[in-house]
Amino acid sequence: MVEINTERLTIRPFSLDDAPFILRLLNEPSFIKNIADKGVRDLEGACSYLRGGPMASYERHGFGLWRVELAGDGTPIGMAGLLKRDYLDAIDIGYALLPEYCGAGYAFEAATAVLNYARSQLGAKRVVAIVAAYNEQSIKLLQKLGFDSEGTVRIPGDSEDLRLLVSVV
């Protein structure tokens, strides 16, 4: 199993014990606005999300979205990781933090570690990111990571175009 350690963070696979945290994270207004409403409203739904999303991705691809926690005390603060989406030509980096941990550099630290993992452990030469056009904070973070704009993409079945950003080694 993957465990990535940075100066301030530990990034590791989710387990079903993380359901209460996932329930909170997925229902944050910022998560719903900037990522999606996953429809998770109770602990049972959070467990289903974990089984069908991150944990299924670990089995299928060997990677997925991982829990991001403070290295000192293990407090969960968000998620970061890699996704394989059928409609994208490369693995996709994703991240989300609880609002009280935004603005302290944690998203950049976690995303940098995940991007380094994609390149060094998975041999990824191209990593993409999709982001809502209005999410300037995330776009700036991706640009700081070295991602460049490559147009737009639409999730199948959705009506909104998303910005497509790309990082190439």
C-alpha cells in the first residue's frame, strides 16, 4: 500500500474507518461547488463512496484518491491522489481540503507529492487536471505546479465545460 510522507503531511489509502471524515468532506459547500455533489448524506453512503471510488480504484489501477492527514497527529484534512477517467487520455490529479486547512500550503504540498509519485512510481509522462473555470484558486495552484492550459473538456452526461490543464515531463 502507498504511503507518501512530506514535511507536514502523510498521504495514505482510505479505509472504511474514514467514513465519518468523508461524510464531512463531501458535504462541505466548497466541495459541492468546486467538485461535485456526490449525494453522500450518511455514514452508509460514505462507506459506499469509499468502496466504489477510492478503494475500487486501488484494486483496479493501483492508485486512487488518498487520505491527507497532518503528520504530527494524524488529523485528516483532505484528500489528494490520482484518477483514471475513461474520457481523459492520461491520469488525472485531484485534491480537496477541509476549508479550515486551505491557504496554508497543504494543497500544494500534497499535490506536489502526488505528482512526484505519478512520475517516479508510475512512470507518468503526462498528468492532467480538470477544474471548473471559475475555480481560480485551484487553477493558480495547478499553474504553480507547472500545469498549462490545454482547452476544455466535458464530463460525459454533464453540461458544463471544465478547464483541462496538463503537466508533461
